[in-house]
Amino acid sequence: MNVMLPGSVPEALDMLASDCAAVPIAGGTDLLVHWPVRVEAHEQTYLDLSRLDPLKPLRWTADELMLGGLTTYWDVIRDARAGEEFPLLVHAARQVGAIQIQARGTWAGNVVNASPAADGVPVLMAYDAVVVLESRRGREEVPLDRFYSGYKEMKRRPDQLVVGIRLPRRRYSYQVFEKVGARRAQAIAKVGLAITRSGAGWRVVAASVAPTIRRCPAVERLLETGTAVASPEALLPAIAQDVAPIDDIRSSAQYRTRVMAWVLYHDLRDFWGKRA
Amino acid sequence: MLRPAGRHMSALSISFNINGSPVTLDVDPADRLLDTLRYQLALTGTKEGCGEGECGACTVYVDGLPVNSCLIPTYQVRGQRVETVESLDPGALEPFERCGATQCGACTPGVVMTAWWIRGHPELLGTHSIRELMAGNLCRCTGYDGIVDSVAEALGETGSGQGEP
């Protein structure tokens, strides 16, 4: 195991450009689980981001919230304005592990770890987040709902670093985050849902029911068109178009599908059959 | 100096503050903070439980926040302030003994660290319950009520142990 210790963002980008196999590490809460038992899995070079101080703070501007590449869950939980304007960020952050994980884990790390069961990614996606990538070749921005191309596959080149996540400030008339797990704390989602409604329309984002966190366009269409939905079962065809759950150690495909249908139906019972 | 067998040393010299004193150490990039504390600094109060950031037995403070030392490469604390259970006032344990919050003791150092941190930040109880703040410290013996009661007692209040699981 090797580590490179850059002292600045430009230095980090130089190091990444010269060693594209290097793995950027921030809070380490995903990368270092079971370390050092799985020694061979860690025989690689890490690029330690922990001293890149300009990436730490979250910043508010007139029209957006910008999470830094090193902004942690706890940073957001403790930001009163985040709780008012982007409450789902706080709801999700408080369900990521517990304080010990929230103090270390970063939003950008949650994005690039690309777990289908991530808690942070669904709420970011429901707020139309944009991933800001930087490399020596310049800056690139990718909407989060177009960032993943398959299981653990994403539009980040190995020489790029996530330096921020931009969230447009909007008025939301509806927003909810649902995490169904074995218990409230320290659990990994069996099903996750983040739902928002703003002037930009409905966003329904699902977790743990597909190879990536993803939006559910068929369910969104039912809401946008005001289609009447008389029961949870009536949502199953749209859900089948949008997601592809599997059986695994935490749950079954059938359970996940049913929970998703029931939670969607009940959370949105005031909206089914009403035109957007 | 105690070290797990079979690890080679590569020279990565780092300095940080441990329990109020500066220290400079040679560490391997693969060293976890947990092991550096226990085997290089002989601070064996910090325990390893699960090794995957779930149980909280290895809780220490880094720059004042409770973290799992099993998930932190030692090089990441360079220039930072690390505090272990050895830094606490011995009286920190008293409410736990009174309220039946200890049994086998494996989780206790981590539990006490998180509890002491809550005690130092009572403003958090405006948004969080004690149970939520303690959720990262698993205990297989006591059933948690004693732990929650002892934190409430340390905070000088009663009744905070009630409420949601």
C-alpha cells in the first residue's frame, strides 16, 4: 500500500494525471472497511485528499448551494440553512451510519463510491445536483442523474477529482426521503426513495432497487400527467419499467418492489390523479 | 514497541497531537489510527470491535469529533488533535457504573467517549435525541437503557432515555 500526500488541489490533480490508477481517499468510510484484513484489496496507491482545505466548506450563493469535494455529512447536518432549504440532505445524512461515520464520510465520496444503496446520492439527485469534476485538462460538470452508466460505472475519468456538487436553490412544494432498512441507525437501505416537487417538476429517485441510484421516469410521468392510481398494485407496471431489483443479503426483489410500491402510493396519496 | 507481526515499516514521518502532547512517529501507509494508538503509543484503552466502522468500540476524537479509529489511516491525522479515552476525567465513568451501563466492558471505552462528547455539546439535544447520538456505539450486554440513562444523568437531566428506539 502506498499513499501520495498532496498539499493543494493543483498538486493533487498533477498526481492523479501522472498515476491514473491512484484511488482518491477522503473520509475512508467506504474504502477502508475491513482494512487491513483484506490486504490484497488494498495493494494500491491512494491519493489522500484530507489536507485539501479549500474543498471542505459548503458555500451558499444567490442561486445555489455548493457542497465542497470534502464536505461531510456532519457539515450539512450542522448547517441550519441546509436544514431549511434542503431538508432531505439533512434527513439522509442523519441516517448514514452514526456520528462517527457522519463526521468522516463525504458527499462526494458517496457519489463516487457509486453504491446502489447510497443514502446521500438519492437526495442529491432529487435536488438536481450537478457533479463538478476537475482535472489538469479543465473543469467538467455532469448532472448527477446522468453520472452513472452501470453498476459502479460513472462518468468520472481516472484523472478527474470531484471538487464540488452544485444544487440549484428552488422552492419545493413537496419533498420526502424514505429509507427502509433493518433498523434506523447503522443500516444499509433495502429500499430508498427521495421525492421532490418544484417548478422544475417531479423527481422520484430510487435506491437499492437497481444497479445504480436512478430516477424513475415512468413514475414521474404518472405524477406529471395526473394519472389516477387506485392502489399500490397499480404502480407496479411503472415500477417495473423504472427499476430492476435483485435478491441479495439484505432483501429480496419481491419485497423491494412491494415496499417501493406501497411507500410511493401512501406518501403520494394526495397527488395521484391530480395534474401537475 | 508492539506491532502486529509481518508488517514492514516504510518511512512516513508524521506529527500530530495526542491527548495534549505533540508526537512525531514513523508510520506505514497501511497503519490504522487504532493500531498506531494501541501498538506504537501503548494507548490500549481504545478497543477494536468490528473493524468496519459499525460498533464504535474504537471511538476517539479527531479535532474534537468522535470518529472510528479503525477506519482512519494514521497519516490522515497529521497536524490534527487526537484524543483517546485515556484523556478523559476518570469521573466520566461514574454515571455508567451507577446506571448499570457497563457489563462485559468491550464497548465501554467507545461508549464513554461518545457520551462525554455529547456532554460537551448539550446544544445538540435541540435537534438530536441521546439515542440517535449514541447509535454508533453498539452494546451487546446492557440493552442500552442504562447507557442512555447515564448520559442523561451526566447531562444533568432526566427522561431523555425515553422515546423512539
